Amino acid sequence: RKEVEQDPGPFNVPEGATVAFNCTYSNSASQSFFWYRQDCRKEPKLLMSVYSSGNEDGRFTAQLNRASQYISLLIRDSKLSDSATYLCVVYNAGNNRKLIWGLGTSLAVNP
Amino acid sequence: GAVVSQHPSWVICKSGTSVKIECRSLDFQATTMFWYRQFPKQSLMLMATSNEGSKATYEQGVEKDKFLINHASLTLSTLTVTSAHPEDSSFYICSASLSGGAFREQFFGPGTRLTVL
């Protein structure tokens, strides 16, 4: 079983739609969780950290369920510029400070 | 914000040659730098963790004699792909973490696209 699993998609949605991505992780000792965005042939960029209480940044909402080892990202009012791959990332300090990356979920927002 | 550069941004070389990729933290000191590789439609795969002044820690399956890492200063790490072969063609990305014991965000370089003919 992979340490971080995501549905690779692709998700094709119209502009203005709401879309949700899910991610599960296998190591219950994981401490920090992130969503990164990666555009084609570019480096990943941090979108947002994920906190236990859930957090929101504009149109983006991230949630964490430690009991189920599940992370989600909700994008409201999708824009064309949201088209990218969204990577779920998990960190465990006991794992030599490594980030463990999901395969990513591809999103295409269509006009 | 913290900026990480990589050079070159892309390189094409013949099989058997060696290629050096530089990763620099431009406006901060990075105790730790990470080297990743990403094949098409694959996730980032950590190759090695490099701490300034010490030997790199390689992930399982990554040949340390083929992928030489040097982290001689707090702002520069280099990855040398020795005797490159077509299967080494990939997107190589470095990241740098701010100095400090607790977790710090990793800042990514723009990546180097290597094509081995």
C-alpha cells in the first residue's frame, strides 16, 4: 500500500464548479499535512497547510481527519487558472524530515 | 520569500557523459537540501537528503555512486549524474529547508529537465 494515496483523476469540471479531492495516508504518526499545486513541467508550489481544525484560504478549504487518516481539499467557484495537478503531502519528523508525496490529482477546469 | 534556483533549467547530453546540476538558496541559509526526481505522470520521488557538511542520505534504490551529491555550503548543493543513460532522463528538482530543528517548509527550485540521448 502506498504511504499517500490519491485518486489521479483527471477531474474535468466547468468554470464555477465546486470540486473536492481526497487523500489517505498510511502512517498514523504523520504530523503535518499539505496540499501542493504543480503546473505542467513546473516545480510544486505550496497551496496550503492542513490543520486539524480545518482551514480555509479564499476559495480553498482543507480538512484533516486523523482518525480516518484522511485529508481533503475543496475548491469553490473553480477558475480556469486552477487547472493543475494537486499533490497531497505528508510529513513525519521521525522519517528523517522527509515529505511523502501522493501521485497527485489532475484537475482541468473548462470554459 | 525564500528563493531557490537551479541551473541548468534543461540539459541534453549524450549517453555516458556526466551532468552537474546546481541548487542554490538565494536569500536564506539551507541546512538541508533535498533532491527529487519526477518521471512523466509520476509523483515526486525523493532521491537523497543532503545536510551541509556531511554525507548525503540516499533513499533505497538510489545509487550513491551514480548520483553524487555535494553540499559544501549553506547555500549550494550539487547533484552530478555520472555516466548518464537514457533511463536517467527525468525532471530533477531540488528543495531547500531553512535552518532549524523543527520542521520548516521546503522551498523548491524550478527544476532541471535532463534528456539523455
